[in-house]
Amino acid sequence: MDVRLGTILLSLYCSSEAGQEPNSDNAKEERLPHSAAENQVIVMVDKDFNSVNMKSLTGKTKRKVSEKTLRHRETCARMYDRLIHGLVEIPPEAIRGSSTLETGDRTKAHAICTQVFSHRDDWLNEPGLRLMDFYHLMKDDVRLLCWLARRRLIANRLQCNKGGCVDQLYLIRDTGSPDGWTWRCDSCQNKRSIRHRSIFTHCDMNIRTATQILYLWSVGHPSNLIPCDTDTSIQDTNDWLYCIREVCRETNSELKERIGGLQEDGDAASYCRVVEVDECMFTCWLEDPLVGPTVKEIWLIGGVERGTERTFLARCPHNNRDAFSLVPVIREYVKPGTAVITDDWEGYSPLSQLPEGYLHYVTGRTRGARESEQGAVHIQTVIGHWSHWKRHFESLNGTKVEEFETRLDEYLWRMRHSKAILQSFCYSVTLLFEV
């Protein structure tokens, strides 16, 4: 802070303490406590605690900064802090006597990082990994291992179990390993790969390249360009992508989120949430080596919760849309007590008779603009989501017949976790691999 400006602010503060109001704008000063004196922020407020525009020493009014500029500055500050301190907060200097790779032990560490994620919110509430952050992550193998171990994609520590030995394994550098690091027991000289019991055991490439492909997949990079962009073979890339899609398929049911229900406790009013439900047919063409291009038709059912925009999207069982197929899906994804709005398709008629206590409202089968007499009973919100879902579904065009089921499961998984794909995938891996 400029010395002259600090002097002026100090004089304003002293005058207000003495009962004298400042000459300009009846303003007085409040100091916000802060541990670092050089980072103290001085805020000028009036007697009603409203912020006062500070004037420069020349007497000109300071130009008002827009909210967009402020958000940009905050983003740049966060980016600078993350680049300086590292994604996994590795100390700038090695700490002598430490026993983890993260805190400085590069020769014989009993663990990779000091703490690992343990709760679901640790993964899902984590900020997204931007391209610039990922670039710096790939430049340092130690930082990469810490990032993987903290999210439990690889084991953070291992114990020897060869011939009755129960000693702790230590992480050492190994030039003979494709990953550059190996777990080793000092007692029996037993060695373990750093990808032991992890998802990377199903991958024939090194961990750095596999992580690059995983990140490109999470941001929606075209799969046909990944081999060229990562300098890997088409077969190795397809095998690794197939393993990633298998994780999506296996965890589709575990990570589903039910929408609707009654309003949470704590709000003054208690009312049921409204969910619009509709079904739609999706089509794509597939490559069949026997008969050539063929058209595949899939019935999907989706729902949107009003107010929160939370959604669900699922396949209609047996590719039918009768009551025996639609009602079980709604009971699986919509909480009891919800007000459900559908069209007049007969497959939804049993909803009002279920023990879940659904309030079923029916609207006409209109696909155009909402009519004025419809009022609040309409499904235009979920109809608007179909265009978004179909736009992503077009990426399945040209898929091989034998790959369609896994690609469809991947598509449904992406639509459910579209706001945090990489974070949700890292959490999904922990449900299948115990490291």
C-alpha cells in the first residue's frame, strides 16, 4: 500500500475515534484482522456500514470495476496460487527426515502423500482440473504420483506379504520400471509395482500416458484423435478406453442420484418438489462387419427437477415404454412424495396408485411451445433437455456393434456426472479397486 494513502486512511480512522466525522462522505475506517500485516485490507465504510468509494490523491473518482472483471481477477489469483504452490501442495524445499514422497523423501519413502481422500465429498467437491494445471502436473513425476495417490487411484502405501513377511514397503526410484518407481521390502527384497491392485494394472502403457488419456477422455476429446495426440498405438488406447468405460458401466447404479422428494428441513415452507418425466427414442447408425451400416433405436427415459435442474437419464428396460418398464425406473430415480408431471401416455397411469405417494399430474402430448392454458402443468423443461442429450448421443454414430453397449453406458454415466466427470470417475474407481 502507498505510504501517502495509508497516512490519509489513518487520519480518517483517528478522526472517527475522536468523535470527529471526516470531511468527505462521513466515512470512517474499519480494519479487518489478518495474520500477515503486509496483506491487511482497509475498508472504508460510512456510519451505516455501507462501502464508500475512495478517491485518489489527485481528487478524481476511482473508476468502477465491473463484476466480470472482479471474477476474472479472482480466477487469475487462484490460478497463480495453484501454479506456485502446486496441485498437491508439495513444499518448495525438501524436509529432512520426512518419510513420505510428498514431503521431500525422494530416496526411501514409506508413503507417497501424507493424506488421502476418504469421503465422497472429497472427490466430488474438488475443483476441476484445468488444462494448464494438467500440463504442470505432467511435468513432474513426483507431483503426478501424489495426485494419483491422494485420490486413491494408486496405493499410497503397501505392506510386504511374501513368505510371512509383514514389513513396510518403501518407495524407491527404479530405472527398470516403466513408471520410474517401485515398492521394495528391505527385509526380503520383495518388489511391488506402484500400480499394484489399482486400475492401472489393466493398462499396458506407463502411468503418465494412461493419465493423459484419462484426462483427454474426461474433457470429451475425440477418441479417434487420442492415439495421435498421446503418441500411443490405437490398440493400446482402445484397450485403456474400454477399461475406463467398464468402470462407468459397473458404477452406473452405485452413483445414481435420486431427485425430487419433500423440501429439506430448515425451510419455512414444507412442500413437495416437482419433477418432469418424459421418454424419447434415440437413433444412431452402427458399423456391423456382417451386414454393413445398421440403425439402432434406443428408448430412454429422463426427468428434470424444477428449481434445481437436477436430472436423471436411464434406459427403458427391454427397450419398451409400457408401465412395466417405465414405472420401476421412476421409482428408482424419483424420491417418494414427489409431484410428477408426465404426458398422457398410458405407461405412466399407475403412478398415482404407488405406495411412494407420488402426486401425478398429466399434460397433453405437445412438442411445440407451451400453451397458456397449460399453466404450471407442462413438461417443456425436460423436452428442452432432450436436444442437449441427443447432441451428445450423436457421438455414438459409427460405433461398432460389439462396442455399443459399453459406449451407451459411458454416455449415460457422462450425462449423470456432466458437471464433474473427472472427479466422479476417480471416486468410481475407488468403488471397484481397493488400494
